Amino acid sequence: MGKKVFKIFLTGFLKAILVLLCMILAGTIGFVATRKYYSSKNKKAREAEAQKMISGAKLDTVSRNLIFVHNKNKKSFSSVILEVFDTENDKISYVTIPASMDVTLPSGLYKKLIGVNQDIPQIFKFSKFPKFFKEGDTNVYGYAALVIQYCLDADISYYTVLDNDTFNTVFEGIDSTVNADGTVVGLNSGATALASATDEVTDGTNPFAHDDSYVTTDYGNTDTTEASLSTSSSTSASTVNTKVYRLKDDFMAQFADIKTDEVAFTDYMTSKILDMYMSNLESKDKLSYCKDYMELDESMICYYALPGSYYNKSYMVDMNATASLFASLGIPKVSSTAASEEESDEEPVREVKTVQVLNGSGVQGMAAKWQTKLTNSGFSVPEVGNYESRLNDSLIIVPEEGMGQELKKQFSNATIQIGTVPDGYDAIVVIGLNDATI
């Protein structure tokens, strides 16, 4: 008796394991198939998106230059800074973006990216983004700029790429306290020395930018610190301690010495600065800013950081405070255009034209009546029949998500369900009792 019970138990257990394995296998196959589907569909269009960004640099009155610091040895971004140059008011602001932040891609952008490399996940650490591109593939910067635009809702004019050595000749990092609005305690401008931490705050700088190890120990083990974009409306901590960046004093001194001589300044820009980095903004367009740079008052160079706070090992960006900071700096949003781009990137929903009508109401002749009604409404209904069971509400079965919305308007309270339809048909309509009154 005991052996029989054990045998029954073992058989049931093995069946359960088999079912579980089948479910896991089916889920895996579905996941892989979906990734391959999106990576192959309209691949040329997705590859063109990076080219659009690379060639889409623009000159703006308030230019937004996204600076990537690319550590090619580690295939990672070690820093990301947004330079905002207000040429009308002769003011430059630097906002450091945390390279270590975790980003979650909108579905439209995600479909573009896996069209380039299907191994790119929808959630990833931004600093690791270059690892998904082949060495020397400059498309990485165009796509990285798109990621920043979508996730921070900030329109980017152009991007610039620096290596670590070049970056360190221009910028220096300072351990600082960052306020909830993105300003930095004690950091005034690139032309002045640091003030006491008790002095009035006039400017800000970048809180979490350059390197995970710069985060103070008040926030835990910083070697693995990651930053995540937070879409919540909650207020961040009042202050956060981290490394911030400003232009070096010796760099600013050199800038001040030559900016009064237009010929010398243009030559310096051509022979030194433009050779130090790559950008999607052409050199002649960059040089068009020379006069504006020469008129720049060094005391008007300001530093900011994305507002936020550390939570465990992640930096949570306060999106509401970031939006306020960007608005104060004259950075336009891309939310409306991003939404329209996502919609245009989606494949058009397949239109329902040919319908099979089945009678599930229990009322004789109802399928034929609906055949006439739907035909008069512009649908093709070659065939009618009876459904295997009775329904109160009508059921619309379509093969793809998003289909059947226009057809649904023909019924009182129909439900749309994804399923299999016969060859040659776009949908199956099962007439329910609530629609058996025509």
C-alpha cells in the first residue's frame, strides 16, 4: 500500500515538474522570439535613428552640449555632463549626470536599440552602455544621447566625447554637499576659489557624476553604487554628499588670457580645443560660438547637479526637481516630441477588414443579421456560424494587440481577446445575448 502511494506521489510530482519546465521553456522561447522579432523588424529604420542624432546637431541660442567621458579601455562612460550655454545672457552652466544611474528605456526606444543589438536590456546601468556596441562604433554616442533625452526629458543640441585624460585637464572634482534643488553648497563659479561651506549658496554643481568611488561613506558601500531615475513625485533628501566637478583654475586662467584676442582665441579653439574631442557638431559650427565664448563673464559660469538622493546603493533622481532645474536653465523638454516619435516608431495597427461571425447568443438567425449589419458598416463577412457556448457579452478575437477597436464600437459591451483566427480573416466576432436585439 505504501509503495503504491509513493508511486502515485512520485508520478504526480514528476508531472508537475514536467509542466513547470514546459512553462519555463515556453516563456523563454516567447521572450527570445520577441527580441528577435523586434531586432529584425525595420532594422534599417532603427539603425538610421543613431545617424539622425549624429547628423542632427543644431545651433541654439541656449545650446545643450552633452559631454560623454568615454573610458575606452573599460568600454564605459565614466562621466556625463550637460553644458548649457546661454549665449544671450553670456552664461554657462554645467550639470553633471550620474554615469552610474540605472535607466529604464521607453518601449519605443528599446525597440530601436535591440534592432542594433538584441543583447541590450531594457534596464541597464548607463555607464555600461558602450559595452553593447563594437569598438569604434560612433553610433553609441547618438543612441546614448537619445537615452538621456528620453529619460531626463531634456532636448539635446549636440554631443561631445572626451577621453579621461582630456577631461582631467579641463575639470576637477570636489567633495561637496548638494542641495535638493541641484545647487552645491560653497561652490560659486569656475573663476573663484571655494567658499566656506557656511557661506551663502549662489551656484551648484554635479552631485554623483564622475565615479562611484567618489560617493561619501555616509551612503554605504560606494564601489557598487548605482543611480536610478525616479519618476515619483516624492521630494529628495535635503542634501546629499558626493563628488562634483568644475573647470580647473589653470584652464580658466588660460581661457581669460586669450579671450580678448579674437585671432588668438580662434586659433586656440581650432588647434587645441577642437582637436581634443569628437562631436557631432561640425567644427565650423562650433567656431561660430567663438564670439559668444569671448564675451563670457567667468563669474557667470555655474555648476549644478541632478537633484536626488541615495537609496541603498542607488542614486534616485528627483524628476520633479530636475524638471524645475532644467526649466530655470532654459532647457526645453522633449516629452511631447518623444511621445510622438514613439508612436511613429510603432508598426501601424493592422486594420480589421474581413470578419467571421459566430452566434453565441442562443437566438436563432442572429449571426446572419449581424453579417448584414457589419457588411453595411464596411466590413467583409464571408462566413457565419454557431459558437460552441453561450455568451452574454460579445467577444472579438484578433491575432494582434491593438486590433479590433473600430469593430468593438459596433457592439454594446464587447471584449477584445488575442487569439487565433482562420486564414483569410482579420477577426472573429462571437455575438452575445446583449447584442441580440437587432
